[in-house]
Amino acid sequence: MYRYNLMVLLSILISYSEPVHAENPVLLYYFERAPYAITDNNGGVSGLVATPAADAFKKAGIPFQWKKMPFKRQLETIKYNKKKGCGIGWFKTTEREEFARFSESIYQDKPAITISKKGHQTLTQYRDVISLFRDENIKLLVKDGFSYGRYIDEQIKKISPETVVVVNSSNIQMLQMILAGRADYFFVAEEEAQKIVLKAGYDLSQFQVTHYFDIPAGNYRYIGCARQVPQETIDLINNALK
């Protein structure tokens, strides 16, 4: 009896020695994409969406852990609620709202532009996306599962331009495809256009960018979380963002 009581007492003491508020950290998914999310020399992550996301979690007192993951895998992991995790810098779409919990916005892009090979005259003659998409002689390069903002996504669905779809390709690989003539152009936010060219080791003179008058103000970016992340956590993040 004495031995039994001692074991019970020890188990109670051990349980009370654990922090009352201890909880598993939320995984924050990201992939290298300057200037949005960049890993520094100390293993931290910063950038236009990484910094405000991390600041919000810290201010809300929510433990988190950075996890590098390709975007396609992020989408599947959150969609099927595999982990207690969130993606940063996501566009909020009707489809994604069916499986993810979204925070308030953490950043707003400048209007999207296209990158194409220098001297591609067909690309420079268009000043609106609708006319661009209706040209069947040029190919749009897109990443599978990516959203390019509501307006561009809607026009792609409506007009069905000639496209080349890639899965998990880096910006470097996409630039290589443009130079090789396997596709003619792809959309990026204006903030990252120069950075991805220079990071890929190319010269800016090898490419051209085009702006379009019908693309509205830049898209908002959000933190998108799996259902394992409770709404209470999202509320705390939103309060921190305010």
C-alpha cells in the first residue's frame, strides 16, 4: 500500500512540474522567396511576409517553429489538416477558405507584372491582361496550385490562355524556361521581379517587365492555417496584427 501511494504521489508531482501553458508550437511553413521570406545566417526567417507573421505570433504569445516546405506540399498539408501548421503570405481564395482558417492581411502586393525575354515584341504590345490572354501564339507559365490574385485567376479561368504548367519549379527554373523559349511569360509581384533575376545569376538586361492597366491594386497576403489551429489562436493573431 505504501509503495502504491508513493507511486501515485510521484506521478502527481511530475504532472504538476510541467508548465500549465505548455503547448506544441505552430509550424510556420515557408519557402525561399525574396523579398517575401528569406533564411538568414542564424537560421531565422525574415521578409515582407515572414517578419510581420513572426511578429504577430510573438506578440500574441503563441509558440511557433519555422518549417521550410515547397508551396504545393504546404497546400496539401493544410488542406488535409495533417499538422498544426500555417502558411505565410497566402492569397485568400474561395477554394482555400473551404479548408483553411485565415488571419487578417499581413501585406499588400504592388500590382502584378509579367517577366518575359528581352526583345519579345508580342508581349510589349499588350497593355491589358484580357488582350494578352487572347493571343494564342504565346504561352503563360504558371505554377500548379498557385494563385496569382483574384483578377488574374478569374481571367485565366474565363479565357483559358495557352499555358505551360510546372510543379514545384523554382523561379530560377522558370526564368530558364523563358530564356529557352519553352514559355513566353509569367506573373510576379513587382517587388520581387528584379530580385529573382539577380538571385538566379542573370543580368537584368536579359529580361523585360510589362505593366497592365487593368490589374487592380496589389493583392493582400494572409496567414492560412490548418483546422488543427483553433479559431481562438487566429483571433489572438488578428489582435496582435491590429
